[in-house]
Amino acid sequence: MINKMGLENDIQYVLISEERIKARVRELGEQISRDYAGKNPLLVCILRGACVFFTDLARNITDYMEMDFMAVSSYNDGMTSHGIVRIKKDLDTSIEGRHVIIVEDIMDSGNTLDNLTRLLGTRNPASMRIACLLDKPERRAEGIGISPDYCGFTVPNEFVVGYGLDYADAYRNLPYIGVLKPEVYTNVE
């Protein structure tokens, strides 16, 4: 069981500070504002991990935009993706003819986003791009040819939590990205 009172005691080190995250999310919002000026894009938040990034990103977009939410699952044991996307909550908005930006917390194996973009592509959007807070390219599965169009940070192959990312539904509320101590997730019964 995770000691929720001592979240910070479980962090090996801070990988990306709160200040760096805020600055980078502001830059991404400005870039999306320029790229989609006058296009009213639909930002699709992939729940739950992306919700913190999604909210801050949306507040930094200065032109018209709309929001919708999807909940998908592709993790068997909470740590590794098997790539088969199970939709737990679908979009409420039609994306046909819309400019869609999928907002995700992290892209590691790429299996989930690869399957999700193929699925959403069948719904005939005008365009579709991916915005990820974190990209972990060294974990990309063989044969995955996608990468984020908007990327906050490229990170090493470490177990990261915070700013929406979790382990066993904890650590999402940390204002920074931290590397979880291995003993926290390796001594699980």
C-alpha cells in the first residue's frame, strides 16, 4: 500500500521542475494558438493522466478552441501497455471535419496512441495531431511510426510520476515530474 501522506518521500529525484513545466506548457499553448489560428480546434483530453496538462495547455491557447474527453485503457498490470485500446468513455463531440489535437500525458511504447489515432481517423477529422507532455522515445515499440507533434519534454526510460502521471492512482497531484524510487513499485505484493 502506498503511503499517501509521504508522496514526496517516494520520489528519487525531481526530473522536471514545476517552473520548467509551466514555461514549456505556455510555449506549447502559444505554438498551438499560431498553428490553429481561426480553425477552432477540438482538444481531446485522454483521461485521467492528461487532465492536469490538458487544463494548463487549454488556458494557454489564446484563440477559439473546444474541449472533449476520452477515457481509454491499454494497461494490463498498471505498468506496461499491451496496446489494445479499450474505450471507457468515448467523445461526446463528432470529429468529422474537425481539427483534432489529442492531448496525452506521456508517449512511451506508442501502442495506445497508434491504435487511438487509427480509430479516430475512421471518423474523418480534417486533421489530427498529438500533444504530449512527455515523450519516451527509447521505449517506442517496434513498428510504431508516430510521435508527438507537440512535445513538452523528452525523458529517459525512468518511471515518472507527477503533474497528472500516476502509479496506482497516486502522485498525480505532485506539481513536478519526479522519478519514482524503484522500491515503491518493485516490492508490490
